[in-house]
Amino acid sequence: MTIPQQRVVTMPSGPIPAHWAAASPFAGLDVCKAAGWEVVPGGPRPSFDEDLWDLSGLRDMPKSVRTNARRLDFRSITDPAFRLTAKEYMFALAVPGHERVLAQPEAIRSKYKPNSCFNLAVQLGKWLNFLTAQGIADLGEVMQEHCDVYRDVRRQRKRTTRGSGPISAGTMLTILQPVRNLAYYTGMFTAAAYRPGFVPWKGHSIPDVVGWTYQAGNAVPPVAEEVFQPTVAAALYVVEVLGPLVADEFEFLLRDRMDPTSSTPRNLSATTRQTLSQVMASYVRRGRPLPELDEPLVTKRVGQGWDATDPLVRVHLNRLLNERTHYASFPRHLAEEVRQMIEDAVAKVGVAGLYGRDAALVARQDDEHALVPWTLPLTGFRLRDLAFVVLAACRVLVAAMSGMRAGELDELTAASPQAPVTVSGDTQRFKLAAKLIKGRELGGVREEWVVLEPAYRAVQLAARLNRAEGEGWVFPRSPTDFLHGRLRAWVNGPDGQRLGLAPIPAGPVNGRMLRRTLSLALAYRPGGLLAAKIHLKHVSVVTTEGYAMRPGGSQGTLLADVEQIQEEHHMELTAQAFADYRAGKLPAGPGARDLIKAFEHIDDELAEHDPGTAAVLDNERRLEMMLRQQSKSLHLQAANYCWFRDPSKALCLKLAGTPNATKPLAGMCDSARCPQATHHPCHLPVWQSKAASTQEFLDNPRFPKAEKTRLRPELERAQQVVDEIIAVGTGHGQD
């Protein structure tokens, strides 16, 4: 059977016949009430009978839901019978507990949220209109060939603002889901349904139909290191150094608006001319440039016939006239009468933005001793653009340092920053309160995130820039990749380079990738969660607290991801150490003999259990299990591996007087003396750097003699470790 793909049949369009509408099991029902969605007072309450379900009045609608996704519009479905079927299907997804839905044995039992309903309603409408275009007037006529052609048509390349490309398999799942699922509600539909027993692609799952394969684990890649570091460093600089200054200037801009009740002069009186002359003289006397007009308005002037080289084309004439008069508009024909006066002033002092003049000096990011103005003079438009760049930096920084999802960032309000709590050690814990959206009922649940102080301040700054108060949202509803693009363009542009910011290379950055990057950073860094640190230029060490919030929470999920990655990473390091041992590259350090004995024991176990060449795979699995057991005792430190198998031997616990502790104390580690510490080739640069920096202090004639006496044993110890690592690496170390 061949179905023409380009055939279009014009079908009559009109309202759903009254007898069909009345016969529907959902006729007259309040959609929001039936679905349990709370509506704000006075908000729209769509009825099932309406062809447009306006859900914009839902009280708990997440901010991340787009405006158009708050309305389910069935009016685009041409065939009235198909339109009623679509409404019944969407109602069943939103209200799976209705008795008529429960009567369908294969109906979906989970409740769909409004934004999920919107996505499926769009795809369902396209499917039904495709059938209408093929001349199908009854869903009972649909055959498998129609479904196959529709799949192939929708799979074709798409065009977007970013280019073109094939529809992804994941998107095809959403496209074909309603095509298949209509078959599960055949007994419920009033006007049109598939024939009994017909199921599109019967015997095959939709993932198989579209070629989608399930990937175990987290397949989201981290942000490339060469992109991540300058991105976060730039965001931190923008938020911490520029942010407050931009906010001050932006608030001045908002207060500096001209009086909207001011009028436009019909002519220039002698008094007005005299006032303008005084204004020009004041600018010239103070040596201050005349106010510059916003670039879009300059372009508009040129489009209206102004000469692009005209000295007045960039002058903010309205601002000049409004400074000492009650007029707010300066028509061009009146400006021509005083052109010479204004041109003379421009020739003497020039034109510049009104905001950011006399800017305070700040340190360049690449040289803290080099001070530059935080900005050059800005027009109102450029200042607003800079404020948006700061907002983008705030969001990127919070995402990178907290691991919050996009929906959770969207829900942050001006009231989210909680009062800091002082904890042991006179440090403070900073919390953000908002909502957890993913995997929760409509509206989400209250959640708290313990964050780094820079992330906490970034939210406060964003609220200030966005003029948010109370429950007002602090971030614009823009995807992270778009905001990162704005930040990168500014950093790589003349403004960012003037401030010494490192250029940000091209590369993908989005919220999921930032969350994954944070998980990997926490898992890979020495000490894991107890010493989760972000090293950036101008920031020495920032230690996180409280990533292990209550179980099931957002940070609890992040913690589980971190622990899984950490376990895999420790296994990789243990396997690498075992491979080095087999290759003759032995570990160094006080714990080297015990580790070598452990590896020898593993070798002996494998030799005793050697099943022959027919079972190599079994031997590999035994090796993996034994190495995994060994890796469970591994704790990473900055300059060594700690094989924490016996707490009674741990030097750090003896020094701290806590022999019953279950984990090593990273802050008291002395790997040169601890019997459970080993040094490997990867630690050589750390010890070489330690020895070199200590030698610099000893060579400094101004360094106190008492301090030199204290440092000499440290240098000897560091050099001894360096020599041991080099020796065992060349096969001249441990016997």
C-alpha cells in the first residue's frame, strides 16, 4: 500500500456536533477541578466542552513553563470528530482517576502535568491533521502504513534558528507516543477511535521504532575544562567585583527617568535658548562630554534621513533640553535652530554615555595590582545590556556551584536567601529556599540548598538587579546556554578584555552539563565531599557544607551521583596502581609495603583459581571484585593515596586523639610518616612544587632564621619523598 505524502484534502471545519459533545463522558466537567489543579481567584476555569483550555490561572504553575504551554488549543485540529477525540485523550492523561479512564485496562495511570499535556497535545494535533490531509475521515480507517509514513515524514530534517538537522530519536519518542497511545483508549472515545485490536507498531516498543537505545548511567558530558574554568572565573569576577557597581548605576538609571508628563515645545523662546546656552556652557566648563544617544535610536535617526556623519546624530537632544526645562522632547526642526551652539560644544568636549562616568577603579582579573575603571561611559541601552550580562553571570555561577537544575533555579525568589547559620568553627552555612520541581506534583515541594557564599550573594545580586521583592523571581526565564553565550560574548569582547578576563573558548555549556561537572569535581577532588573545593583565580579555597541534605532532596540526589562517580573513580585509580605494580612501577611511601603485599595476595588468588584459557572472563571478574574491595579503603589526598584499612594505624587519628573515627582526617594528614599512605607518580609534581617553594623561602635572606630552622626538616622530608617516587618509578626503590 502506497500513501501519497504530499496529498492534501480539504475537509470541512467547524464546531463539534452537539450530540457528540453531550455524549462524551467528560461533557461539562471543569478541567482544573477534575485534575485537582488550584486556580487563582478570578483565573480562567476551562470547561471540557471548550476547544481552548486556558490554564494560565493555575496557582502552582512552575515559572519554567512557557506562556504558550499554559494553553491547550485544540482549535487547530480540522476534523471535529478528531478534535473531540483529542480532548478526551488529553483529559484522560490529566485525570487518570476518572471512572471511565479506569475502565480502560491499558490506560496510563500516572497523572500528567499541564506542560506535559501541552507537548503531547501539539504532537497529537499534527498526527490527526496528517490523517485528515491523507483523506482519512474515520480513525477506524487508520492502518499501519499510515503510521509508518507519518514516522518517516516527521523524521525528516528540521530547520531551526540554529541551523538544520535530523529529528533526534528522543524527540521522535514524544512525536509518536500519542500515535500509539490512542489505541489504549479506544473504548472511551465518543466520535472517533481506532478499530478494535489495532495498535500501531504492535509487538514493537516505540523506542525500537525510532531507534532509541537506553543508556545506563548518566550520559550527560561535563563542560570541557578549558571552557569551565574561564567561565566560572569570569562569572565570579563579574558577580563579586562588577555586580554591586552595576547594580548601583542601574538603580540610578531607573531613578533618572525623565518626567513623562513633560511636553514638547512648539518653538524655542528666547528664555529656552538662553537656558540651552547655559547648559552647553556648563558641559564645556566642566569638560564633560554631552550625553550620548542609545545606538538603536541613532540607527533610527539615520533611517529617518539624518547623515551618519552629522555631529548631532549621536547627541541625546531630549536629555539636553530636559535638564533645566519642563520639556522632554526636542524635535529636529527646533534643534536645527541651535545647531551651531550644540556643534561647538561637541567639538570641544565630545559625546559619551551618561552612566558610568567617573567610574571607580577595580583590579584587573589578570593583575590585581593593575587598576582600571570598572566601565567606560555607558548609554542607558548599554547599561541595561550590562545588567543582563551580570544577571547571566549570577545564574551561571549559581548553577556551577550548587548543581541546581534549571527548574529549581527558575523558582528562586528574592526571599530564597535564608539568614546565614553559624556552625562549628565560627563558619557560616548559607542556604537558599525554593521549590523542587522535577518528579513532584504540580507546584513542586519546598526545598533548601546549602550553597557556597558566592552563590548565595549571586542570588541576592540577581534579586536586586531584577528589582524582585518577596516572592518575585530573581532570574529571567532564559536557558543557561543562551545566558552563557551572552556572558561569553561580553567576556571575549572589548569590555571583558579591558578588565583582563581570560577569553572563554567556544564549547557547549548548559545546566545539565554544569551539574555533571560539579558532580565529577566533588567526586574526583581529594577528600571527596568533606573537602569539596573550587579553585579559581583570585579565590584560594572555598569549602562546601551540607551537600548531603535530607534524603530524596535535590542535593541528596546530587550526593548519590557524586558517591557513585567517586566509587568508580577510586576503582579506576586502584586498577591503575595494580597495573603499575605488575609493570614494575612500585608505589613509594610508608604504606608501600602493605599495598604491595595486598597486590601480591591478589595475584596469588588469581593464580590458585586459574581456570585455564577457556574462562578468561571469569578471571577478569574475580580480579575486578578483589580490586573493588581494595578500592573501598582508598581516600584521596592532595599529595598521596590513603589506604584506610586499619584505623588504629592511622597517624591522623592518633594525632587528633580520635582512634574510633571511621574516616581519615584530611587536614591532619602527614603522608611521609603515616603507615597507610602511599605515593605514586601522579603525586610527584605536588612534592616537587612543595620542595621548590620551601627552598625559595630558605634562599631568601630576609626570611626569619627561626622560620628557616623550622622549614629545613620539611624540605628534607619533601625531597626524600621526591627521591623515593623517582627511584621506584625507575625500578630502584622497594625490594
